[in-house]
Amino acid sequence: MFSLFFIRRPIVACVIAILIMIAGAVAFPTLPVAQYPEIAPPIIRVTTFYPGASAQVVADTVAAPIEQQVNGVDRMIYMESTSASDGSYTLNVSFEVGTNIDIASVLVQNRVATALTQLPDDVRRLGVTTNKVSTSIVSVVALTPKDPEKTPEFTDLYLANYLLINVNDRVRRIAGVGDTLIRPGKDYGMRIWLDPDKLRARALTSVDVSNALREQNVQVAAGVIGQPPAPAGQGFQYTVTTLGRLETPEQFENIIVRADGNRIVHLKDVARVELGAKSYDSLGRVDGVPSALMVVYQSPGGNSVQVAENLRGLLKEQSRDLPSGLEYRTIYDTSEFVVSAIDEVYKTIFEATALVILVVFVFLASVRSTLIPIAAIPVSLVGTFFAMKLFGFSLNLPTLFGLILAIGIVVDDAIVVVENVERNLTEHHLPPKEAAARAMTEVFGPVVGISLVLMAVFLPTAALPGISGQLYRQFALTIAASTFFSAVCALTLSPALAGVILREHQAGKKHNILKRGFDRGFGFVATNYARLVRLAVRPAVIGFSLLGFGVLAFLIFWTVRQVPTGFVPDEDKGLIIAEIRMPDSASQERTLGVLKKVEEVFLSTDGVAHCGGFQGFSLIAGNGSSCEDHSRGKRRWHEPHHRPWPWSIKSAGPSPRQMAPRLTTTLLAFDGWRWRIPLQHRTGNGYVLS
């Protein structure tokens, strides 16, 4: 018999258990940590820029050709695009869940390449970018002056370019970072302000200036002097180095726009040249102070907790080289919520384990007997981590909840083995090894059957399609894997330990007082329950029994219908995003005035830690000078004075659900503006006020 081998050789059974635990222990640190599995559809983003074009022009000349070609790409679900008034164009192509995002990126890139010939020259010259993106924000970091009044030289232009030049590249190299977004997007650029009157006086146009810039601001390969074939005796060879692309405002000022004999018109004669920002369409603010913000996105399949930890380490290192008067601030960090949620699950795992051990000890009333099923718990749970690594799972709430449920399952098989061994020891007074061998001949089939039935309950879930299947697949397969390892333990480790740990029972020996007391109490309950059942099935009262069952079933059905439904539970992630829509053609100055008033409302609200604002950019609707987003960061999850909010996750101060009505009442006092305030939950859904 299979188990007899391990009963006679318990060391082999222990080695197998140790190998399972080593494999799980090695796999555990390498598992990604996330709140949920990758349930969002993969997204490929196409971006480009048409300088000076309106939103309608971008839609007609850029969006239409690209979308005609991309539409219908393999496994595409839908696509959405934004043509903004600043000339930018963004197309997000969503694919079916489970699609290989690298293959999807190649397919979209091929379709975009087909459309390039139909795009304007300026767009082709700047290029069309196709990349895979994740909508999951890991962190929002701000570079802000400590005292803006004492350091006026730290403008948002300087701060944005400091992040771009010194920080952005290093952040992108962090494993798990998919993309970064810096706002305000004020890359350094040479600004040339044309004077229309001077142009008209010299019979010039903006096209003449543009052509002169294009011809004279170039990188030229000037050649080599003395390169073979050369005359005999040539002793040196020189590479000719020319000025190339211009770098300073003075060099641009000396560009020749037109030359008629001795009459030369330089660029400085018709324009003012300065080093400024490439675009002034956006602004960034933190707690009412002009700042630069960096939004860090997670790559598909990345470890958000590890990314956030590496990002904090990088910023700490970079802080040593910061100019005096500047500091980094973390406005929002999603890893804090994820770690807090997973820590709560870990606590639940230990609590469930302690409860299972207590129940097993109460029923078996023997420390020796209790140790055997307890040994199956760590082997099965740690071994499950190895299976999760093979399946490509992550440590998320569904998989950890599956482990919690599995704690009560993995001991069942071992309990069946131990109880049967105890029965043979008590009734037949056999030696432990013989009792274990006889017990396994009786329960080998039932143990295998129990495990197969449990696995058959959960395995079909792996075939569920769509987002719901992606979510519950990891939950179900985690339980199935732990059940498999528990069966392995029940057939190898449990009988081997029973033959070594348990002791032979002497004839006529009574159980200890705890066992006798529990058996009497349990027998009393079982006897009275049997009497109640016999009473309920009597012909005289069975009608009332069926009526009671029907009423109970109706109440259960009615209660289920009254409970709100949802894909996943709502939980407070400590973030409120408010979007403000100004009337059409609202200026940047007018929008900034609204932004400042909203900041005052947010910062005066109890529980707000930081308020970050984007003027000219919206995380919800795209670009535009009439959109702002405000990130409302609550106090840290681990700080004192935690106030519990639904489903065990604790936070400080009022929850977003409690704050929204108060913020809404205050914001509605502003006339002429349209507000949209979604509360950020685990599902990404929220409450909307327009």
C-alpha cells in the first residue's frame, strides 16, 4: 500500500514535507504583491502631437486616419481617444483580458505605421508613439520649495525640468514602473516671439522664419580632411567639427532670416528669443504652492509594493543632492493601502490558524494527536506559494482569502487519518505503526475522494471567462492547490507521524477528564438534536416544519435582494479626485482662480493631508485648460487615532464617503462651474456629482 511505505520510513515523509516547504519558501519572496489580480483589460496607448492645431483639426487630420487603421485589430474590445485643444492626441486601445500585451503592442504599432502616410508633416516629424500602459497609479510625488517666498527662483519651470533631467530616467529604470507623467509639462524650449509689425516692415512672414530655423539649426556631418585616398606624404587626418544645433538664445538671435547683398536681417531684428518652456498650457500645485508633480504608473504585472518601496529609497537618495530649499513630498501612495489590507489578512490567517488548532485540540483532547493535523497546516499553506508561482499568481486579497479558507480544509484529511488511528489504538489495542497501517487501509480511498471532491468544486472556476473569471480563478486555484498538498500530507506525513508520535492504549484505560467532559457535553447536544429532528419529521408536525423552512428560505431570498450588489466591496483608499469643468474658452488665469478657491476648501477640511492640483490636465477626461484634478491624501494608514471603516481596513479621520457631502455643499456655492467628484475605491468606481 502507498502509505505503508511512509509509515515504515517516516524520514522519507518528513523529507517530502520539508522539500514542499522549501519550494514554497523560495517562491514566496518572488511573488508580486497587489490588491487584486490583473483584471483590467490590457491597454495600448498611441500618442502624438500637432503643434498649434485645435481639437477639431487634430480629430480630423490625426485621429481619423489612425483610428480607421487601428479599428478592428485582433482581440480589441474598444478604443477611446482624446483630441485636445493644445494639439495633443491620445488613443487608448483596450484588449480582452488575458491578451498578451506585447503581441497587442506590435499589432497596434503595425496598424499605426500604415496610417503614417496620411498624417500631416509636422506630426510625422515629431513622431507617433505606441506603448503599453497601466492605469494603476503607484505614487504621486511632488518637488516643492520649502519656503516659496524666500526662494522665488524655484519656479514651476525649474522644478519640472529638474524632475525630468535628474529624476525621471532613474524612476523609469525601477523594475515594475510602466510610465511616468510630469506636470506641469514644461520641458525647456527656445521660445521665439515674433513681432508682426517688424515682419511686415521687412516683408517677411512666419514661414520665412520657420524655413530659416529649419535650414540653419541642423546637425551637419562636415566630413574629414586628409582622409584616404590622399596625396603621398599626408601626415595628418582631421575630422571637421561644425557648430551643429544651436543651444543659446544668442546663437538663435544671430540666425539669418534674409540676406539681400549687404542687407542682412537677423532673427533678433524681428523677434525676441528666450529660453523658456516648451508649453505653458499646464500648471502644478501642492498645498497651494506652485510645484512639479510626478505620477508614477505601474507596469502590467508589476509589484506595486516593491515599486513604491524602491521609489521611496530613490527619493531618499536623491534628496541628498537637492538644491537647498527644495524637498520631495509623497502626495499619494497606493502601497500604503495595499500593505494595510494585506497585513489585516495576515492577521486573519494567524487567528484562523489558532482557532483551528483550538478546535482540533478540543475534539481530540490530546496534545500528541493535535500535533499531527497541525503539521499539515504549514506544509500545505507554504507549498501553495510554490503553486502560485507556477500559475503566475500574485499575493493579493483573493489568494490570501483563499488561504484563510484553506486553513480549515487542509486539516480535514489529517483529522480523518488521526481519528481512525486513535480508534484502532483504542478498540484493537494495536501498536502505533500497526494501528496507522490498518487505519490507512480503511481511509486511503475516503481521503483521496474527499480531496478530489473539494478540488472538483473549485477547479471549474478556472474556466470562467472575462474579468470575473480572472478575479475568481486565482481564489479557486489557490484553494485547490492547498487541498492537493493537504492530501499529500494526509497520505504521507500524517500516518508516518501517527506511527511515531502516538502511544499504544492500554485495555481499560480511561481518557483524560477533558476528553470525558467534552464527550459528555457533545453527546448531550447530539442526543437532543436527534430528538428535535425526530419530532420535526413526525406526520403531525411535518407540515409546520415545511412551512417554517419555506418562510426561512423566503427571508433569506428577500435579505439577499436587499443587500447592495457590487463586483468587489467598496473600501476607503484615502483619495478623492475632483474634476472642475469651466465654460468653453475659459482662460488659464480664470481657471487658476478657481483652482485656488478649491484648494482652500480642501485644505480647510479635517483629515486632508495634502492637496495636489493639475491645471490643464485631467486624469479623468484628458488634457484641456479647463480641467483640474485634486488628489486628496488622508493621514497615513498607520498613524494613531484610526477610525475603522467598512471591512476591517482602518484609516484616520473622516472617510471619503463622509467627506464628499460636505465638500459638495461647499463647492456648489461657486456659481458657473461644473463639478465631478468620484471617490476612489478598490473598483475605481465612485460617486459622481455633475
